[in-house]
Amino acid sequence: MLAAFVLLTLAVVAVMLHGLQLLQQGIDTGISTGLQDELAGTGRLQLNLFRLQLVLMLACYLWAGSWVHRVACNVRALGAKGLDDSPGWAVGWYAVPVMNLMRPMRAMTQVWLASHAPTRWQKLGTPRLLMAWWCFWVAGNLCYWFVTQYLRPEHTFEGLHTQQWLLLCGQALNLVAAALFLLVVSRLTRMQVEERERQQATPAIPTPSLADAFIA
């Protein structure tokens, strides 16, 4: 599903780049009937792709939330203790304004580290892959937030060109974030499977009791 979102975003980026070329042509040479018709067609295609992207994005959010909850439960089954956020809050922080800029990353980092070393995860540092994914994710969302909150609708080639550039930057940032998240999902899932197999292959060490000591 996330791979489908990446492919769709690539298509959106291609259409937006074509729209930027048309807008730049309008700035350089002025409006013409043919250019106006081509801009209108590109705009309709871009809008339809945005709608499809929104539907697929919501589906990806549901899938990603389910995955985050599952790996947060799994890491506790591996024996990790002391995590700050429950599996529910590891997902829920994404819906809390302001806190969703920091707390989801903290929860995901602890799940990652505890999956790598359940008994000593507090001594490990934040993985670069997680840092990169989170930076692109936040930057992409802030870019969209800026466009929707502070830029008024424009009807000039120059204004539309600026808006298109900002939207394209947001698409590019989210595209990289989605690709990095695919890596996060793959590596963290594999890490938990390998840790589970390692624990199953390691024989349990019996803990001596007072009764054992007395009998001995």
C-alpha cells in the first residue's frame, strides 16, 4: 500500500512539473488560448490525482498506525521494559497537535532500540534512518501547512507558480519520507523477527531457588 502511494506521488510530481513549465511559459510569453486550455487540463488532472492521493494517504495512515501498534506490542513481548509510551500512545501522539512534532519520534525510537537490544536499549543512540525519516516527514507536513494557512489563492502566473513550487516541495519531501518509512518498516520488522528467533534458540538458564540450594 505504501509502495502504491510512492508510485502515485511520483505521478503527481511529474504532472506538477509539467504544470510549472506551463506557468513559466505563461510568465515568459503571456497567455494564449492553447496555453490556457493546456493549463486547465493539467489542473484538472492534478486535482484528480490529489483526490486519489488523499484517499490512498488515509488508507496508508490506518495501515501505518496498525503496524506501529503491533511492533510496540511485539517489543514488550521480547522482554523490553521501561518504554515511555504504551502501544496506544505510540499511535495516538500523531493526532495530538504540537506534541505530534516530537512524541511519535520518541516512541518509535524506543521501539527500534528495544527491538535491537531489549535489555539494554536505554544505552543506545537514535538511529540515523529514523532521524532522516522524521525530518522529511515533519518538513513535508510543515510545507503543506504553510501553503494552506498563509498563502492566499492566486490568479496570476507568478502567484500560481510560487504556490506550485511550494506544493511540489511538499510532495517531494513526503515522497522521500514515505520511501524512508518503507525502509523503517522493513528493517524494524526484520529486527524483531531475528530477535525472537535468537531468543527461541537460546536455552533458558534455570534460576536457582532456596530449595535447590538446600537440597544441594
